[in-house]
Amino acid sequence: MPDFLTEAQALFDYTQSLRRDFHRHPELGFQEVRTAGIVAKELSSLGLEITTGVAETGVVAVLDGGKPGPVVLLRFDMDALPIAEETGAEYASQNEGVMHACGHDGHTAIGLTVARLLHRHRGELSGTVKLIFQPAEEGVVGQKGMGGAEQMMDEGVLEAPNVDYALSLHLWNEKPLGWLGIAAGPVMAGAEYFKIVVRGKGGHGAVPHASLDPIVAASHIVTALQSIVSRNVAPLETAVVTVGSIRGGEAFNVIPPEVAMTGTIRTFEPGVRKTVLERFEQIVHGTAEALGCSAEIELKRISPAVVNDTSLAAIVQAAAQTVFPETAIDTANYVTMGAEDMAFIMEKVPGCYFFIGSANAEKGLDYGHHHPKFDIDEAALPRAAALMAQAALEVLKG
Ligand code: NI
């Protein structure tokens, strides 16, 4: 049995220098040209069969084990965010206004380290490992720069060879270094984007009776939407309905003709999702009409919920126990309403998505994901690589 933790720690300088290099040179979704070039070069240097340009900048590598068996896909995301970095780190972003504020620089470095570890032990693998380096996990709906997982699937990443299982991970700054979160069932929420346009009839602010005021209607809609979670979703279930932007009007004394709002809905269970979406439409249209206005809704699914397969989660938990015999694995207390496009892959094949604690409050490395001061304790990198390598080995064994 390989000792992946010792081996990953011996590769620490390699992993850290990659991570810092990616951190200095962050790239937004579908623009990860430099990052993908380094990924391809590193994977090629191992003699792996690689495909580049999958979903524009994605890279896929296939590692055949010494024995026959299933195919496990390991997914690592590569993209950064449109955030101006404020860490002041020696390896801070040199690409102004773009930052690795979610830890995907670490994920890419972890993936390349996993490739090395598994390549070294390929004779012990019962099956095939398909490593995928994905563009555009983050992004803004309606803008180019998100949807990397779906596009890689459209381009056949789950075929040739056909994928049986899928694993992915996230460095997690909500929890300290040393913590591991591996759970069965839903771990990240399904997410929708919505836009509502409320239309009325504009007019003079001093002559309201001759207008149909979309600002008043929009205000009632925002308030009424709060009743979905409090009155329609069962108390032991969860959902989020957030209106995140509201825009209407230019002048203090003019009733505008329309108001536009955008927001997000998050749910775990398909039944809850259905209820929330039905009530959402009823409330928006009904409230607008009751106030003499009309409403138009645009709804887009960002991603389904990330739901871990029960038997795969058990295998990853056992792998974690092998690598970290002293660590108590958190199997419950971290489920997040954040979204993740790995969910699309895990709708098609059984998978497990797990979390590696990466915060260190004493070193000031405990800002949340997407914060301009976000940074991780790099000691999490070899831990993550060792666990992913062990999990892949165990999943192939079945
Ligand atoms: Ni992320």
C-alpha cells in the first residue's frame, strides 16, 4: 500500500511552486490558456496521453493502471474570479482585477500532484484514472465564463473511455487545516438564476393615480417572496430565495415604466425545488397583477445539487481514515448552499465531492471564499493530494 501522505509531503515544493505560479497569473473562465499550457506540459512530462482544448481550455489526461477495472474521473477546476486581490502576498496576482479567490489555483496544483502520485503507482491501480482540468467553474449567468463542466461533457469527457465514477474536492476556508468533510447525500445546493421585469405605466411622481407604479409592485414582490421559505417550504427542509439586485427609476419625481430585479434560488431536494419554483411564479405574477402591473420572469438553472453517492462516500471516508488515521471526519456539519458545476457530472455518474479544511486563523489565512483577502494554508495542498490519490486507488478497487 503506497504511503501517499509522505509522498505528497515530499512533493510539497513542487505543489507549492505550481500553486503560487497559478496564483500570480490568474485567468478567468475559458481564458485559462497559460494555466492549461502548464497543466498540459506537466502531464505530458509524465508520458500521459493528453487531450487539450476540451471546452476551449480544458485538459484531459488518461492514466491506465496495471490491472483491468473501472474508470474513475478526477476533476480539478482552474479558473479565477474578477476580484482585485488585497492579500499583499509575495505571490499576489499580477493580473489586475483578477484573482484566485476560491482556491482553484490550489486545486490545479493538487491535480498535477495527484497525477504524479498515481503515475508512480500505476502498477497498483485496478482500472483507469481520467484526470480532468476544467475551465470556467465560476462565472456570471448570461456572460461567457461559466459552464465549463457542461461544455466538457458536451465534448465527450465522460466517454472514451466511459467514466464509471467521479471524484472532486474543494479546499475549504470555512474550516481549519486538519478538518475533512466527507458526507453521503446532498452537500452543495442546486442553484437557479432569475430575472424579473415588472412593467407598469410611468408618469409624474405627483400624479400617481394616472400611473401604474412598478416600484410599489416590485417592493411587494420582494416582500411576498420571503413567504416561500417561511410558509411554503417545510420547516425541516431548506431553501434560499434571494433578490440580489433591484433597479428602476432615475428621478425623484418620476414613476418609471419598469423595474428589473435579479436573484438566486437554492435548494437541495427536487421536491422542494419544484415547490419553490411554482410559488415563485405564482407570487411574482399574482402580486404584479394585483397592483395593476405585469411581470416577466427569466429563470436559468445554474447547476443541480451536488449529491454524493452513499457507497462512494463510504469508500472516500475509508480512504481518509487510511491516510489520516488520527482525524475525525466530519460527515454532516458543513453542507453549503453554495453551488458547484461538478453537479452536472455527478447527475450522470455516481460521485463524491469532498472538502479539505484550509484555514489558519493564527496566520490570518481565514478569509472566506471570494474575499479579496482570501488565502489558504498551503499545508492543506499535500493533504488534499494524498487523500485524492488514495480515494482514486480505493474507488477503482471497489
Ligand atoms: Ni470554488
